[in-house]
Amino acid sequence: MQVFQPTDSTPTPAPNLIAAIHIGAGSVSMLVSEKVDDDGNVQPVDFFEQPVPIARDIFRSGRVGRPVIERIVRILKEFREALAELAIPDGLPNRVVATNILAEASNLDVLLNRIQIAAGLTVVPLDDGEMTRLIYMQSRALMGTVKKFAAKNTLVLHVGPGNTRVLYFAKGTITQYSSYRLGAFRAYEAIQGSDASGRSLISMLREQTRSSVDSIYYDYRNHPVDQVVAIGHEMQMIASHIGDTTVKGVTTTQMRAFLERVAEMSSDQRVREFQLDYAHADSMVAAIKINTRLAESFGAKRVFIPSEDYETEILSHLPYSAQLTRKFRDEVLQSATGIARQYKIDPNHAQQVERLSTSLFDTLEHLHQLGSRERLLLSAAAILHETGNFITPRAHHKHSYYIIRHSEIFGLSAADTEIVALIARYHRHSPPKPTHQGYSELSREDRMIVSKLAAILRVADALDRAHAQRVQDVNIRLSDSRLHIGIEDIGDVAVEQLAMTSKADMFQNIYGLEVVLESSRSSQ
């Protein structure tokens, strides 16, 4: 652990310096890196970390205490001084994020306001979507360095402070993702008043985590698991003490033996032997217990733990984690396709509408001025817009909204999933109204996003009204007041024109363009 100490000298700044700060469950950390290229590769320059018992306060009292808040403020001020000494303009980091367990603190706004006023920093709690992207990036990096991972079925476990994320890779491709209310800090704090140790401590943790562990096993019981990858602050800090966890991996027997050894130790002994702060010295026992039990349940032959420092890895990815790579976009859409398959929608229609939607989106880019994130949300909505038919065709757009908003789409936050659900909800019938559930709670900006994308989805859906994929090639062009859609190799577009008559009104209201269908065959 490195603690910032002010110095009198001002070093010459390295070019392209970037900095990220993470207010975590048990510490506040900062990584200063040098940007190597435009692909998100960085070279660490300096790392700072100081312990703060945030999770202890939240899981014991439901709020962050004033002493902890003031300690966070002091640390952040010191971090800014360090950045100023590196000649980073105004000592401001590129990003400041916080653990998502802060959402469970009743005084979250008090903490964020205090930091903004006293330290001049705006803190953004990590949502589940971005946290998933960060874990995904770590998993991908590990699979890139250890080639055999890509050839096997791998269960990635991220036991965080309050939640556990599970990613299943079938020979290198993610096929399922889930999140559970199961965490190392959450589990240990639930039994912290017992003073148990040894087998009694392990037994209490087993009972405390049994329900969630059983849920994970039930959800993934039909997936063959060759190996487990355990990612997390505690696991990566103590990995070298268990064995060769990176190249050869360790067995569940080794994991169990190590668990029994650390459970017999006092907190003081764990702090001294593993060079941990007191918060992580306790939560590590729960983290090892959860990972061991899950690996045993799935009969994994080997457990791999990355050797890199977890906090450093997270911080190195933060400046770029909001960017959507093509591979990540494909994983999100594969997750959406899996949900669509579960609700038995017409896959050919879904793919057709998604293709047409994105084509329209790209053509209209200068009008809607939306980016890659919104394009991805539109694609997901296009794939899922008819899930409500699983319940009943009557008012199925409303059922689609309910199903999607209660689904977990890999890589999307709850807020993003809500937008996807609303876009799908408005693919037919009534346009958005301020009184509608979900839509009424959105910000003005997000309301505009939903309206712009739902208008596009309606047009794309109308082009496949018969679910026959008649429309294959389209030529899209704009005139002053019209959107011309030229349809190739179809002489009679009466079906599509009829559907467009009832669906294009919202598009005209939003974009100010009348939709005109033109058959290339009839124009010859």
C-alpha cells in the first residue's frame, strides 16, 4: 500500500498523463498513467492508496459516518496536490468514481456534496453496467494472455464488497451473465459481532451465504465448467500466498486448506502476514469462502486468480471503460438475443428490424446527434421489441416494457435497460406521454433519446410488417422535408406502406420528415 507524501520538488510531467480515482469499499485509491495509444493501453506512473472503512459503515449502520466522510475528503485533497505536482492542470483527475455499494447509504447525497464542496471533485458512483464492463475487460485481458482460457468453458466470479457478478464464457465467448446480492464485506459484516474463528467462522459464513450460492449454482448448473477465474480485491491481493494461481491454477483442495488456515488467524495476524488493512483482512475470509464453495459446487478442476493488483487494473481501465468496443457491443447484443430466444420471438424479424434500425440511425446521425451508446440501445430494443408477445399479442408493447426492464442485459446498467424497455414499449400505438410509467421519471435528455430512437424503431418495424423479410436492400436519402426509402426488388410495397401510415407519424413529429417509400422496380 502506498500513501501519498507531499514533496517540495515539482517533477517534469510526462506527456499524455491521465489520472483516475476510485473510492472503494475499503480504500480510496488513485492511479496516474501515461497514455500509450488510442486503444486504451496505458503505462502506470504512480499509484496511491489509503484505507477507509466505507463498507463497514454502510453494512453496519446504513450510512457513511462523518469521520469517514472527512477522511475521504482529506485523502482526495492530498491526491489533488499530488496531481498538481505532476503538472496535471488544476490537479484534476480524468475520472472520479465510487463503489456502487454507496447507493445503499442513506446519506449518499451528503457525501457527494461534501466531496464536491471541500475537494472540488464530482464523484460518479459506478453503475452495474460499467462495473460489468470493467470485470469483462479484466476477464478478456486474462484470456488474451493465457491462451488456453479461450479453448475452455470458464466461469468468471467477481465477489465484490456487496455483490457478486458471474460471467460464463463458452470457449471464449460470453453466453450468460448474472448479478447477485452476495459480497465479501456484506457477508462478513453480517456476522461480525460473533467473534467466531476457525471452523465456526467458516460454518457461519456458509450459512450466511448459502441462499445466494445455491442460486448461482441453480442458474448455471447446466453449464459445463472446466475452470473458475476468481477476480476481486481480496482474492488478487492474497493470490500468491495460495499457489501458482495464474499459470497452472490451484485446486479447490488448496483453496479449502488456505481458507481453514486464515480462518484460524486473528485480524491482527492477517494484517501482518498479508499486508492488508483491517477491513480487507476480515473480508478476505468471506471472499475465499464464497469462491471456494462455488468452485467446489461446479466441480471445477482449476481455479485461476490474476496476479495483477485488482485496484490498479480497475483504475487503468476507468478512463476507457465507457467506450464501446466492437467485441463488447457484440456481447451485449448476444445477451439481448438470448433473452429474445427465451421469450420465443421471431429471430428473423428481430434481426431484420435491428438491421434496418441501425441503417436509419446511421443515415440520420446529423439530425439526432446521438452516439455509439444510443446506437447500441436501439439495437437491443429492436431485438427485444416483441418479447411481450410471449404473454399475449394484445398490448404486447406494454408487456415488452415490463419484461425488458426486469431482465439483465449483459453490460447495460439499470438506467440503460430502462431506456431499452421504453424504446421497445413505444414501437407501436401511443407515443411517449409525460404520465407514462418509466418515461415520467426520465431526465429531459433521456426522454429525447427514447423519443428519437423509438421513432426510428417504428419505421424499421413497419418495413417488416409481414415478418417475411421482403425488404432486403434499401437506399435511404433525405430531401428538405422527406425521408425517401428506396426498396430494391419489390414491385408492390402496399403492405409496408399501410404499416408506415400508422407508424410514421411519430417519426415525422420528431424529425420533421415525411417517410416516403419508393419501389425501385415500379420506378423503372
